[in-house]
Amino acid sequence: MAVLEVTPDQEKIEMIREELMNRPGIFDIVVEAKSGRFKPGDDLLFLIVAGDIRENVKPVLSELLDRVKAEAIAKKEMQNVE
């Protein structure tokens, strides 16, 4: 079974979070990105966007997910060493 080695760039994640906090109606954004080796189905990224109305929150949550995965998380697939 293959495993995924994940290394988040916490500084880049914080830069993205701060940028998106300036969007209208957004009260708070929380990102937890775990690092290490994970197998399929493991939880490794948690995102919370709090805001006033759904129309303001949903696009920010979507952009946050896309940008964190694309810009701030390095992934490498490895063969499981047991």
C-alpha cells in the first residue's frame, strides 16, 4: 500500500488565511494542516470559515481549500515501509 508524505508550509498557509480574512462578511478562518505520513482516508487538513451569510462563506472556503492544497502543501507518494 502506498502512503503519502505531507509537508505543509505553515507560513504560506497563514499568508493565504490573512488574505482571505479581508473578504466581506468573513469573521474568522482556522486551518489545521498535519504533517507526516498518511494512508488513504486519513484526515490531514481541516478548514473552518466563519462568516455572516452562506453566500460570503462558501466561495472563501472553496478558494481556501484550492489554494492551500495547490500553494502550501508538498506531497510525495511513497511505498509503505512496514
